[in-house]
Amino acid sequence: MFRNMRFLLPGILAFLYTFIELTNAQSPPIVVCAPGQCLQGYSNITIGATISSSETTLQLLPGQYTSTTNPQLLHDILTSRTSSLSSSPGFGNATNINLPLDLALDPGIAVFPQPLYAGQSAFAPLPTSPNSSLSTPLSTTRSIALSSDTWIALDNRVVLWDSVPDMRELPFGNASSLSLVAIQSSSCSPACSSTGGVCSSSGTCACLPGFTGASCETCAPGHFGATCQSCEAGCTSCDEGIAGSGRCLDSPVKNAPATCNCLNGVCGANGECACNAGFVKADNGTACAKCDNGFFQTSSGDCKLCQLGCDRCADGTGVCLACKSGFTQDANDRTKCTPVPTSTSSGTICPQGSFANGATCSPCSPSCQSCTGGTSNDCSVCAPNTFAFNGGCVRASADGVCEGSSRIADNNKGSCDACPAKCSACRIPNFDLASTVGKLQCTACIPGSFLSNGQCIESCPAGTVVSSQDNFSCIPCDSSCTSCTGDPKFCLSCANNQLATSDGKCAQSCPSNTFSSSSTCTSCHPDCASCSGGAFNQCSTCPPERPVLANGRCLPTCAKSQFLDPTSSTCQSCDSTCSSCSAAGPSSCLACSDNTQVLRAGRCVAANCNGSSTVLPGLGVCLSELVSVPQPSGTNTASPLPTITGLDTPTVINNSGRRALEWWQILLMALGCAFIFLVIVWLFRRQARKAREKRTAAFAFVQGGVPPSTGTSWWWRLKRAIVWGHGASPSTTQRNVLIRNSPPHPVTAPSGGSGGGWKWRLVRWGEKLFGHRRSQRVFYGAQSQPQRTYKISEPFGMTRDVESMRLQRLRAAEEARRGEDDYDMLLGQYDYPRPGDGDGAPAAMNDSVTQTMKKGNNWNRSRDSLMSAPSIYSQMTGMPRKGPDPRIPVKS
């Protein structure tokens, strides 16, 4: 059989090779790139993103890509305008490429159904709330990718900090039977509380509702318990805090007087306040805050009825300020008013119990002790055992309450008086003729006051608790309690040196997960199994879900380079070859600390990557392992891969190569240039138009017209206003003054001042160079007439002959129409200055010919056009030449 196998083995291998080739042929080769390296071959890897252009498609692995990233192929496709990006789950949704491109997994975990990050992946982000019941099977997971600063915990308490390219290479073998029980970010320091918050990728704890603190370790005000739930609605004060019971310490008050701006009354459903007897609305608008007429306010704030017969009495003392009709103030007791005896018409005083009825005395009603009439409503003083109320006399019950009212009978006043301010009902037990108001007891209180020992007070005294039946009566706590809350048997403190537990019981010692503090047993923080205090950093032992005890904190995991020793429940360091591990020794690595090694069955071994590929950071695998490159085997030759330019060449950036402009960019540039050209033309024409307007205005002024009022400077308008005044036309004298003091005009005279053109500046430079005194510049008119000199007489103007200038303009226009003869121009080049021209030159030769031609042709040309013109210095200063004039030889 083995002999046959020897012959069959090559055939089996050939079949397998052929099957692999066929399989690879079904999927086209791709190029997989990481920063700095690319490899062409066959691969099912899906991690990262796919970048496509019109030329090729690349699979980009996680990393940072820039315009200088090698190789050239990667540079070209990253900088191409036609490239588009398609990311795998967990790598964002961006489609445009913005360099530098930071391709990284979003905070969370990505799982793959095949080793080496192949197959359709699934992504789970970091949780937004603590989830102690998380349990996700990993039966179909073959490789895991983790984002930076993220760890996951498996149900065997193994913590993974790095991506795993092949789950079969972990030290515990196949992980298909394991489950994911926790996923958290490690960016927060200190770590967040287990129940109160979640560490975000930004390094801060995001607290759940009801929690607060930097690590979400405490309850916000108004919340209690391990989950920091809200206290009872309407409870103004409860046993709050993370160790609190949530018991309401102040019973909620329904229809409190303050809710309807009331003081001594009860708020109704309609928002109106029903006042206790004797109270009315105060001047400031507060209901039931002032005593009514016929009542006075005592030092305790109660409104008491004035004495019988008194209409108004003073607050505090009760002294009667005004007696009713038929009463007079008692001289011995000023709080009282006594009835005045009635008398008949004959002056006879009627005895007590009768009243004057004309000339006789008639008996009062049986209900009256004294009266002013015969009916029961005419009583001044009621009969014994009856009390005055609303103008009549009524009887009192055995509790001293007047019939038909909530008032109490007062034997001393003989009337029905009001209950205390906070009592909504009151009584006098066993009431009789000898009973006094000192025995009065409240039987009900207005909302917000509590009944204790017949009085309405602000809060129940120690050792009592508000009854849950009527919400105002104070009842004593259970005998085992020295103080209680909510219920008489829920003890806040216990008698006989016992400890009050968190559930209101009394015990000799505190139960587990609690600690003793001030004769009570307080619950530990939810992070702790046992503790020495209530803070989250006072743990003594830890629960299984947070097994690591470090500096009083219970943490879910050790540091990355440590593992939890189950024997000692302490964190121990990993082997030096491991960046993370599950146990001691070099065979328990979960990831390697050396970036030239890879994980094999829990050990870190040399990578031995093929070709120029290296171990990819964060992935823990060689690029050559992710891409299958066909290799020749035996007689079979590997199928050739398509040739791709720039796959192995370094990046060379051609700065001269620029992207071609889009059509709309070219159009915008053309429109911009056209706009700038039009603006320049408009400005030039505008300047020319202004200059033409100035010349036209000046010429019109020379002809005797009105001075220009537009297109002139403020200086011109100021001069005109000073010389002419407002609204007046200039006279000839005024016009000459204005000409003399106006600035030079480019038409009527050459520009003056210190500038004066290049000739004048050249003269001034020569004078300064040779130390000459500054010369005075002169100006010339037309050459066709004898030269008229305009010398500067003022800093801002010149002296001019207006009539001469006008004639000069007319002659210049006439000469322009007639033109000049070329022959005259030729002879003119040989003409020389005449005596009297002011330059000291000798007379020209052939003077008669020249003069004749002048007369025949109205000779008029500029001195500057002559070949033998005076020197620049003479032209500018009017000074004669001190040397002989240069002459041009003339053929005879």
C-alpha cells in the first residue's frame, strides 16, 4: 500500500496545485499596498480600503499615506484626480482622497471569517454604556482587528490588546469556543467606574444619566443607589448618593400654601387659597397673611378674635381701639367693651336680661343674657353655654367646637374664636363651662405643617416619623429605632448599640459589601466586593468582573504588558518577547514586542518575510503572507502576472508636472483678465477725459469765459471764493489775479515748481554739482511770435499776458490748418538764432533768404526743433550761452 502511495503522491500534489491555480484564476490578481511597500498577487484580504483609478485598483492596508509614500505606483494613484476610495466596514465612509490619508480602524473591533483578515468583515464600535451581560460567540471568527487603545476580554479572562491575524496561533489553540464578554477603550486614566460611565476614544469618561465625577463614580444630586436612579418625585430631600437608600427624608407636601401664594390656608384645585378663620389677603398680595377686621395678631402669628363688643383692636396686645354701637370701653380692662344699659322713654334703666321698649322694659330672648331687641339676633351678650357667632348665639360640642363652624368656643370671651394659624381644625377635649382656650388642641394642620402633641409644627421631632396615612401626623418610631424615616420600622439609628443596615434593620454587625460608619452599615461602592469606605478607591476585595485590585481600585484588567495571576490575584509581567500575554513564559504570548517577529502557537518567532516585504505594524503579519505570489514548482511554470509600472520603483515627485486646468478654471481666468483689462481702459479714459475737461475749461477762461466750476481742485474753488466772493462774476482785474495765483495748467503754461520736467531737473543737478547759485526758470510761448517770457513770481503760479496767450492760440490753430512745407522744414534745420532772441548767438548766414521764407510761409516752429537750438541751460534759465554756438557747415 505504501508502495502505491509513493506513486500516487505526485499525482495528488499535481491535482492540488492545479486546483489552487484554477481557484486563483477565478479571482484576478490584485495589488496590496501598505505604506512603503506593494505586492502583486492573489489575496482575499478585505481590511482597509480599495482605491481605484482609471488605470488600476489597489487594496490599501491600514497606515498613513502621503504624496511621498513609496512606491511610485502608490504615489501616482494617490495623487490622481480620477481615484476613488471604498472603505471596508469600520474604516469610515470617505470616498474622496485627502492627503495625508490616515487609514485607521474606527474605535471598536472588526472580525473576519477567514484568517489573515480575509472574507466579509463585521465591525462593532465601542459601547456607549456599560454592558455586563455582553456575550458574543466567536465560533465563526478566524481573525480580529482592533483599533488603537482598545482591548477586548474573552470569557476565559484572556485580554487581547492587539490584532490577531490567525486565531489558531493563540497559545490556547482554537478560540472558536470562546465568547467576547467585554470591549473597552484604554484611553482613560484613571479608568472609568464600572457602572457609571464608559471610556471614549478621546480619553474622557462619558457618564450615564444620574452619574457624575471625573470617572463617573458618584451620583448626581437627587439620585441614589448603585445605578443612580432619581429620588421620588416631589421629595425635597432623600437618602441620596451611590450608597443611599432613596428614602424620602422630607415627605412630599401636596397643595402646599406656597404653590398658590398663600400663607395660612389650603390651596384648592382652582389655584385659589381658602384661608383659615381670621385671615385675609395682605397688602403685598399674599393670601391669608393678614388678620381680618375684628381680629388681632398674636406674637405666635395667630389671628384671635377681639373681645365681645370690640370692633377693632391692636395687634399684639388686643387693646380695643373702637367699640361697637351700644358698648363702651371698660375702664379697668381696655381690651373689653361692656354693653350700655338701655333706658325707657321715661329714663328708667332696664335690668339685665331686658331691653327698653318705649316706655317699658321687655325681656330678652332666652338665648341672650343682655340684648338690644326681642329676637335672638339682638343679643349683646349670649346666655350661658351659648357663644356669639355671626350676630347670633350658638352652642358648642363636647370638643368645644361651635355649631356650624370650625371655630372653638371661648368661655372668657363668650364668642367663637379662631383656631391657631397652622391648624385647619382644633378642639378642647371634655369642654364645659370651666374649660379655657389653654387646653386647645389642633386636630389637623394645613399642608406643610405636622401635628405633634396637639400642635402644628414645621417638622416632626426626633424619634417620630410622618404618618403615611394622613401625611401630617407625627407618629413614634419602632422601639428598636432611635430614629426612623418613611416608616416607623425603617431605622436610621438603632437602640442598644446596634447598627442600622442599609435596609432599615438593626444588626450586631454589618453584612458583606457594607462597612460600619457612625452606627450605621453603609453599602460599598458598586465597583468593590468589600471595602473600607464608600469611595470607589477604597476597595478591599474585588468582584469577578473587575478582578484586578490596584491602589484601592477594582479594575477589569492589568496593564498591557501584564497578566493576572489567578493564584495571587495580582498582576505579573509578561515575558520580554511578548507585548501582551495570557500567562507567564515565552509560550503564552498574545502579540510580539519585536516588530520583526510574528506569533506562532503562542510563541514569537522570526518573521522571515519573502522578498522585500516586512511585518505590517498593527497587523502582526508579513505582507507576503497576505498576498499569494505564484511560484514555479517542478516542471510547472508560474502563470505570469500583469506588468504594472511603478510597483517596485521609489517615488519620484515631478514638480514640473502639474495638473491640467479644468475648462471652468480657464474660463474664470479669461474672464478675470478681461475684467482687469476693461478696468484699466476705463481708468485711462477717465483720466484722459478729466485732463481734456481741464484744458477746455482753461481755454474757455482765457477767451474771457466764466472760470471752471467743475473738475477743479478744492484749492481753485477756495481761491475763487476769496477773490470773487459768492455768486459774483470775475472782473478783468480779478481774472488776472486769479491767473497769477492759480497753479500752472498743462495747456496755458508748462508745469512749474521744483519738478519742471527732466530738462529743468538736469539743470538743477548741474548747478548743484558745480556749486552755482540757483537759477530762475523761464517759460516760452509760441515760436512764431517774438518770445514772451513768463517768469515765476509766486510759489503757486506765474505772471502771464492774457491777450498774448489768446493770440498765440489763434495763430497756432491757423498754422495747424495750413501745415508746413517740407522744404521749409529742411531749410529750417540750418537756421540759426537771431540777435535779440535772448541767447546771445550771432546772426545766421543767408539771413535774407531765411527772412523771405518766413514771410512767405508764416514761419512758426518751436525752438526745440532746431538743430542749432540754444542749450538746455539757456532754454531753462534764459541766460545766454557764455561760449560760441556750434555751427553746422553749409555747402556754398
